[in-house]
Amino acid sequence: MRTYRSPFERLRAKFDESDPECPACGYSDENTNWRVTTTGDRVTYQFVCPTCEAVETREMRLA
């Protein structure tokens, strides 16, 4: 049985599957967990480096 996942949930899963390297310290985290927030016209995905707490942000604007 398939469960419905919104496009935003699928995009978050894609980010979680990636292996980002922190641009500030070079730390590579295999277990990424992107935080997702929305304001209604924007969806913001953020990853906080567990080592140096640098924040990587990706934002989508909805028309």
C-alpha cells in the first residue's frame, strides 16, 4: 500500500538522502535532517552542522 507524500515531503527526503559537506568546517554528515518551515508563500529547508552549527538554507518561493 502506497502512502501519499506531498511534493515538499519528497523534496525533504531528497535532501535527507544527500550527503552534504559543511561549507564552513568541511564536516560530512551521513545522517542529515533538514528542518522545514513555511510562511505560506515560502518553504525553507535548513541544515545545521552538528560540529560548528553553521546553517545551510535552501528556500522555495511559491507563486
